[in-house]
Amino acid sequence: MSLTEFFSMGGYAFYVWGSYAVTALLMLIEVILVVRRRRTLLDRLGRIHGAAHGAWRDGAGNETQT
Amino acid sequence: MALNWFKYSSPASFYPLAGRLAPWFGVAAALLTLTGLYLGFFVAPTDYKQGEAYRIIFIHVPAAWMSMFIYLVMAFYAGLGLVFNTRLSAFMARALAPTGALFTFISLWTGALWGKPMWGAWWVWDARLTSELILLFLYLGFISLQAAIEDPRRAARASGLLALIGAVNVPIIYFSVQWWNTLHQGASISMSQGSAMAATMLTAMLVMTLAFWMYTIAVVLTRVRCEILERERHSEWVAEVASRETR
């Protein structure tokens, strides 16, 4: 089976690849959205709690509890 | 799973557990997808009736199964939340809904792209297709109801009720091909008659189903961690997590 033959899917290329491409794209988008949601959330929480919780970094980057 | 359910029903102890498990499910999903695609495209033979077009089945059927199964799991968690008032179950129901809606859309989309060359129509109002479309609306209704009610506990109660009532639609989808005369073909696998497919086709389909399962668990565990952090953001343990994980 040649590569062209494989990609033509016996004349059903549009239907087969249209199904697989949209499925892959949507799943990829979902993963990106969830990962981004987590990053934004941790960012925000870090800003709120980082200051309130009293974790400070001194000049050398060491963490000291106040 | 031999877990201590009472311990892990607390969001604070479920959060790290979910974080440890999610990557493994992600890796399993990737490996199973590669295996499933290899089996589906290179091992499974061409269908004598439908030619290569039938290969859509390897995502269509698993996605349709997932759309129904995720709904039942979501309704189960929503019910648990309503009865026992456990916070984690409401978070789980919320975290499951978007992925369930995604698989419902995928099954409708791939169904349309399969229906066109085989039936000559993208869409028909047959019982199977219509009830699956209603499932999509149920997911979207659940998500919008959560978003529309500001108090999170009232939102969980109202949408939990919707999820439970909507669960009646799932057996309707499943049995629609038996109860009504549908254009959609009957079940590919049945309890009484076994499989109507070649063994390699069936294997590819089952591997893809497992892959979607692992994907769902990985995504939902990651999403439920976000839900937990958002809802418990004022608690001491979230403050600790925040300063630990964001440095």
C-alpha cells in the first residue's frame, strides 16, 4: 500500500480524516484549556497566599518564614 | 481500587492523590491511542461493504460509549452530592461535564461524516441521533445552570437534579436502535449475540475505548484539582499548596 493510497482512504479521505482531525484537535484544545486553567489558578493563588502566608525570599533566594 | 474512601472523599487529601495519578493516566492514554490507531489503520481489514469509510468507527463508537458512560458517572456523583452533601462529589460532577459534552459532540460529528457517504445525509431525525443530540443539550444545560447560579451549593443542587432526571435519556439512546426503526445500525456488540465484527476490528475499537477512558480520567482528575483549589481557596491547606507549587 502506497502512502497516497493510504491517505486517499479509498475515496473517503474527507470523511475519515475529517473525523480524526476534528477529534484530535478538540481533545488537544481541551488539554490545553485545562492546563492553562491550572496555571492561571496557581498564579492567582500564589499571589494571594504568597504574601499573606509570609513566605519571603531573601537576597540569596532562600525562603524564610516570617 | 483498594482505597480508603472516607479519607479520599475529603478534597484536601484527594487533591494530592489526583495529582499523582493524573500523569499516569495521561501516559496510558497516549500509548493506547497509538496502539489503537495502528490496529485500526494497519491491522484491521477493509470492510467488504463500506470500504475504508468504516474506519471512522474506531472513534465514533468509543466516543458515543464515553458520552453515555460519563453522563451516568456524572449523574451518580451528582446524586451522591445531593444525598450525602459531600463536596467532592459535586466537584467531580462539574469536572466530568465538559469532557462528556466533548465526546457527545465528537460522536455526533463523526456520525455526520460517516452518515453522509453511507446514507447520503449528514443528519436524519432518527431516534438514535436525536436522543444523542438531547444528551449534548443535557450536558450544556448542566454546565450553564452551574454558571447561572452564583451560590455554588445551590448551583450544585439544581444542576445535580437536572443531571439525575436527564439520566433517563441514556437508556433511551442505548436501546433506541431496538425500540424504534432507526436508520442507524444496531449495536455492534451485544450481550446475547457477541460481536458482529471481525476480531481485529473489534480489538482496535476496544483499545480506542480504553484510550478515551484513560484520557477522560487524566483530564477530569486535573480539572477536579482546579475545582478543589477554586472552592477551597480560603483554607489553610490551599495556602500551603499555593506557596509550594508556585515558587
